[in-house]
Amino acid sequence: MPASSKAAQHGFTLIEVMVALVMTALVMTLLMGASFYVLQIREKLSAEVNDGERGTRQRLWFRQTIAGLQAVKTESPDHFDGDETGFRALVLRPLSAELTSAPELIELRLKKRDEGGTALIYTAGETSVELASWPEGKARFGYFNTEGKVLSIWNSRTQASEHVPSAVEISVQNENDTVAMDYWLASVTVDPWIDDKKPPQFLLDAIKQDNALNAQ
């Protein structure tokens, strides 16, 4: 038999097989590493998107609550009363699954969590919900008057004329109060004053005269 035919029938040597196996294993390792990296990126992006959506939803709830604050007379038991830890007030658009047109008394309060950090608790009636949380830093409420000054305490009975603030903020800073970590701000849409506006005298005289004519 010719030498060329013998060479053609010659199989792979052990070294060639081992080299092929090593190269295959190396390629599989690279592919698995790349796939694992892609999965990690996908999970991280999904978590960031979910966190972003949750944060946006929480801020919208906060703005909705503040926008619905109602100014009431100072003698009312539902008057606005707030400090750095939160406030209690009457709102027109409470966070509820039921549609309602009547104002509801709610409370937004910052409380320390057992596992650490601070939580923003929304309370209406017997229902309490954690609206947001900050695992680090210190959170506090602030209340803007019509002059743009931020007050740490707001009580409708001690205000000169404004029954509710013009805006409400939540500022979150580190333990040393040197670095801002988060900031929420929402404006109040109602008129901050509630006064018994007396009609002008000429109108009162006209009404009195009209009543007298009708009585004849």
C-alpha cells in the first residue's frame, strides 16, 4: 500500500485530542463568563428601572397628598399641625382605592425603622402604609410660608394669617448634616388663607333694602 494512503488513514494523536479539548473548554468558559456578565447587567438594569419607577411613584404620591392640603379655620380640630417629624392635616385627595370627594384627615410622619434608617409613614384612619424609606441619613420636614422662609414647626393656630404652608419639603442629609442625600418638594394648591370676608357696605345696604321691600 502506498505511503500516502497510510498517512490518510492515520487518526488524531493524543496530544491533538487534548489540545482540541482544552480549546473547546476555553471557548465554553469564555462564553459562559460572557453570558453570566450579560445576565448580571440585565438584573442590575432591571433593579435600577424598578427602583426608579418606585421612587417616581412615591414622589407623585407625596406631591398628590401635599397638593390636596385643605385650609380650615383655626378653631377646627382638623387644622394643619406640623413639625420636623411630619404633619397632620385635612387633604382633599387622600391615597385611597376608593373615589371620594370629601376631605380626609391624614398624617405623614417620619419614623425610625427597626432595621435602621427612616421610613415615611402615611396614616389615614386605621390604615398605615410605608410610603418611602431612607436606609441612611436623617430626614426632616420643612414648611414654606408665602415669603419663602422655611419653618421647622407649623401650627395653624399660631400663624398670623396663613393656615397652611405654601409648600412642604423633606430633606435627607447624612448624620453630620454636611451632605444632601435626597430632597422632596411639593407645593400646596389651595389658598393659604381662610378669612371671613365681609361684603362691602353698599352691598349690605342693598340687601337690607331689598329684604325690607320684600317684607311689605
